[in-house]
Amino acid sequence: MPQTLGAVASFLALVAPGIVFELLRERRRAGFKESPFREASRVALGSLAFTLTACALLIAVGAAVRALFGVDVVVGLDRLVSGGAAYVRAHLVLVVVSVVAELVLACALAALLDLLLARRRSEITSVQQQTAWHQVFRRDRPPGSVPWVHVHLVDGTSFFGFLRSHTASGVPEEREIVLEGVSMTYLGKPLDGDEAHVEDVIGERWARVVIPATQIKYLRVQYRDRESGHLLDTRLRESTPSPT
């Protein structure tokens, strides 16, 4: 394990390109479970490849600039190896610039490779790692609207109400949804000999209803205007193909 601040910074700079590449790739493909050792090994190997490529490019550029103009724009490895700590102290700014340039270039190479792989495989722009609840309740919600939710329970009863809050992620069995509103309604099972469900507007008596995900069979969602409560038409309209 790194023991000094410099060692920690060097370690982070080394693994940063691999982490950048993995984060970019996860935007376009679904994640999968794997052992920590395998994940760390993939990040380390990717980082090493990007870092070595970036170093090779910087060395080539530095050698060309030195040959043409006689100035150093990056650290010379031969002088760094021969000079050691004395060379670093004498050229501290150049060393820092070289390290930052290498890190930026390695991360840029990781982003470029991700872009090339996405185009080659015709991948979509991104794959959402969030839950369907987050997608429906947050991302798909039109501005100025609030979700009106029908929660159908496994026992056949239902609740209707405005969304107050919900568990965004975590274990599905531990999620919860909270409804509110004066028009919040409970729809119970039909009474014996009665075909109609028992409907009870409970919003005037109860401020909130908390429902665990383990009791939910399915959800239905509408988006209503926050001020007027009117239903918003958010259905997707298919575009008519242009004549050829």
C-alpha cells in the first residue's frame, strides 16, 4: 500500500485512465457482477496500457521538440534516471507538467477508445443504471408536474395518490413508496355478494401512506399539473415516415 502522499498521488494517476474507461463503458452497457480481483485487474491492465501509450507519445513529442528547438517540454527519461532526486528537485515544474500531461493524455486515450468502440459496435449513447422507479418518477416527469400513482397490491387492494417520495435504489425488497394528497384513495376488495370495489377517499384523514415494495404487484403512473391537477398527455406520438 502507498505510504506517502507522493506515492498515493502516483497510484491514483496510474489507475485513473482505467477507471475513466470503465466508467465510460458502463454508460453504454449493462453492468455485471464479478469478483473484486477481476474488476481491479481489468482496471489495472487498462490503466497500464493507456499510461504506457501516453508516455510513449509524450517521449516522442519531447524528443522532436528538443531536436528542433533545443528545449525540454517534458521530462527526459534518460536524464531522470541518471539524475534521480537531484534532477527532480532542479526541474520540479517540468516534472509536474509532464505528470499532468501524461495523465490528461492517458484519460483522453481512454475516452477516445471508448468512443471508437461505441461507433464500431453501433452502441446507443447510454444505458441507465438507475431503477425503473427513478426513471418513471424523476427522469420522465414533465416540468411542473407531479406523478399520480396507482399502487396495486398483491392482496388485490389498491391505493391512488400523489407521489411524496420513494426509495431510489438499493435492494428491491427494501424499497418503499409514499403517497399523499387530499384525493388519496383506497380501493378495497369487493364485499361478499357485491361486484363493486369498496372505494374510500382517505386523503382528508391521513397525510401519508407508506407502502413497502414487497406488497406491490404493479404500479401505474400519470403525470398531472402541479397547480391545477389536470392530467398531462405524455404519450409518445409516432412520427409519420416521409414519402420516398
